[in-house]
Amino acid sequence: MCSAALRHVGIFSLVISIAFLKLPRDSAADDESVVTRAAIDGVGPGWRSLGESDFVNVNTDPDTWMWSKDGVHCKGTPVGVTRTTTKFTNFEMVATWKHLKSGGNSGIFVWASEEALTGLQPNALPPGGIEVQVLDHGYAEQYEKQTGKKPDWFTTNGDVFPVGKSNMKPFPPAAPDGKRSFPTKNLSKGVGQWNHYYVRAINGEVRLWVNGEEVSGGTNCDPKTGFLCLESEGSPIEFKGLRIRELP
């Protein structure tokens, strides 16, 4: 464990706590060390907060998203999203979230296209973009109880996957259908506890850190530019500390 400066192709730097470990990810050389731990709070040059004025309600009720100076409370109904006012291509972001009910479901859409959001009706989700899933552990328990099947096609620890017509080559391990990137570690905390996400999206590649460790992601994303969306999917959830930094 050491303290170092995180650099990505010389375009940004932060003072962070990191550990250099080998990770089973696609890389230029298997013997290269990659950053797998990153305690990033989104403070520093180029970072800015995302608040109510940065989002537009797409297909939910006026009171689905209740903003405060600290973040936003989502009541979970109807199913739908709120999107950023602007599109993003290369960026990094942080978000802290907690589910308020067991089995809660939500997500952060990355690179959702204008086409996927246009005319979207209530109780529908965008048919395009890359989803960084925000799922409570109780969801897997309820799924197995209700269906009698093992929840082997998803996890509750930070899956990343393409939605609808979008495409992504997932980092391993992948879901049985080969589309969803499963996390390499189970690091998400349960209902009522805050979780920290750090998302880095650059040149069509998405990587997710959950509570300080990189766990999932993918490359060859299509689209690789678009809106960020917060998802309302049937259960109350809170987000705070939403911050973003655009990159070249």
C-alpha cells in the first residue's frame, strides 16, 4: 500500500491512496501493474458538483426526485430516469448512494443517447446506454424466493452492462450471456448503508470502483458519448456527493 498520484495518459492527476495489484483485465501486457484501489472523493482541479440544475426529469413524476444541497432522494416511482442537461464523452465521476428498502434497484446510466431518451414514457427505462448497476443484496434473495431459480445472471455488487441496442465488451468475469461484467470482489454494503462509486469512462471504456476497489467494467462501448442518468426503479434510494470531471 502506498500514496501516489493517479495519472491516465498524462491528462489528469490526483493525490490518492492506491495499491498496485494484478487484475484479470484486458491490458497491453499481463506483467504490467494496474491501479485497483482508489480512494477518490472528487475534490481537486476540474472537479465540480452535480446538483438539481444539472439534471432534467425525463419520464418520472415531479416529486420522484427531491433535491437538497447534499444530494437527491428518489422515491422510486414511477420507473424512469432523470438525465444531465449536457452530454459527456470522457469523464470521471463519484457518487455515494444507499438503498432505503431491502431489495432496492437503481443504477447510473453512462452515455445514454438522445435517441434512447426521446419520447420515453413513464415506467420505462432508456433502451440504450451503459448501466452501472446499483442493486441491494436483498434483490437476489427475493429473486430466488419468488422464482425458485438461482440469481446466476446478475450480482448485487456492481455489475456493468450495455442496455438495449448498446454494445460493450465486458471485463471478466462475465455473466453467462457474455454481456454483463460481474465484479471481481463483493464489496457493496447492504440496505441503509452508504456505498461509494467511482466511475471512469474514457474512449469507450468504463471502469467501476466500489468502496475503493476496481471491480468491473468493459471496453469497446457503443455509444461512447451521451447523457448521464440516475435511475428510478421501484424503490427509494438516496444519492449524494455527485461530482464529475470532464477529461480530454
